Amino acid sequence: KSTNNTFAKQVVDSWANADWFTSKNELPKEIKLTVFRVDGEINTDDLSPATEAWSRPDIPLHAQSMLVKKMDSPLKTIAQLKEKGLPLAFVGDVVGTGSSRKSAINSVLWHMGNDIDYVPNKRGGGVVLGGNIAPIFFNTAQDSGALPIECDVSKMQMGDEITLYPYEGKIINANGETISTFKLTPNTIPDEVRAGGRIPLIIGRGLSDKTRFDLDLSVSDIFLRPKDVTNSDAGYTLAQKIVGKACGVEGVRPNTYCEPRMTTVGSQDTTGAMTRDELKS
């Protein structure tokens, strides 16, 4: 605790007050979008072709290959839709199956996301709507500050103008008709979008909580907190015990939010290097 260094006190108080978070814009109550729709199943190789894996670390370059094998003139279509003046929503029936989820998200957000202050050649934010979104793709979208939503997309067509109401859980068309409903999940996703991603939220929220603890302050009510799952008398699988041990508990249940302590991370080829760079930034 600083008692005589005013500058140090300003820094500590700023973290305690979560200024890093409150200075950012909240997730809007209403988001107007233009639909960029791809029919059928969209796997990560469609968004990030393995034949172009060599260019994955260069996001703007690699993004030029997005969907080129899936549809005719995808980049031209994106450019034409942007002329309407609204952000684009990536819409698909089944989105993100496959393993190259990070480079796939990078490509989608390069075309449909927002610039990140002081971070060149990379974008965050964006909206992904899918009838079904692969879990690891959904999680990677969260990490990138995007807003992924699983909902009925059958009434959304290429070029449609829609309005998304994230808190009300509905999407309306240009005629004011409700064409889809949903429930935001997880409950912390508005904070994830505001923070610029799930990873920045976890790290920043943890630092703010630790600062308040050291200052003998109560836990901040600024953040949406993960909801615990219902207790169960059932035993744990080996995997649940392994994760539980890293969290200091006997085991963890499905859908439980936890922050395990890790000492080693194993990865492979280009995706591993991108994950490393993601954590550095």
C-alpha cells in the first residue's frame, strides 16, 4: 500500500476501480448490421485454408484467402456489402467446425471486425451468428472480443439489414419483424466484449480483484460474475479430477467456470505460434 507516493497510489487505485474496464464502451443495447451469409457447413479450412497455412501469422495477407474455395468472389461481396455503411455480421448454418479456429477467427475479424488501438494488422469485435457454432470456435471468438450467438438463421439472407438486441435476445429485420430469438451465453459475454476479449477480461478482472483484496476493499460489483453450476453428489471423471487439482479442488463439473494454474502448454505447427502471440498481445 502506498502512503507517500502519489503516482503509485494513482496506479493502484486505478486498478482497484477497474478503470481499464469502465473506460471502454459497454456492449450496445442495439446493433444494426448487414448480413454476410454462407450456406451450409463452414469449417475452419474454408476460412483459413491449410494450403495457405504459411501466411497465417500475417493476418491481413492470410485473410485474402478466406472462402475463396467455398463461394464465388467472397471478398468482392464483402466490399459491396460494406458500402451500405453498416458493420457486417458473419452468418452461417453451421460455423467453425475443424481445428484451425484461431486463424479462421483472425480472417473473419479482419474483414468484419474493428481496429484495435495501437495493435497493427489485427482486429477484434465483430458479430458471428450461427444455427450451430462449434464450441472451440465459439470460445476463440470470445477470446477475440467478438460476439458469437447461436440462433435460428433461416430467415437471414445475404445483404439483409438486421438489428440485433443482445440483452433482449432477439433479432429483427428491416420491417421490424422478429426473425430470431436467443439467450446470451455465457452470462459474462457482455463483459468479454467490453473488455476486448475473454482473455483480457480474465486477466484484468483478476488483477482488479487482487488489488482490492490487498487494499481490504470488498469485491467489485462492476463485473458480471460467472454463475456456478448446481452441486452434484456424483463422482468425478479422471479429466475432471485433473482440472480440479489444478484449481485446488477435488474436481470440476461440466460448465463450471474455473481458472486452473498451468505450468506447461503443448501445441503444434502454426496454430501454436499464433496462440503464443495472442497471449503476448
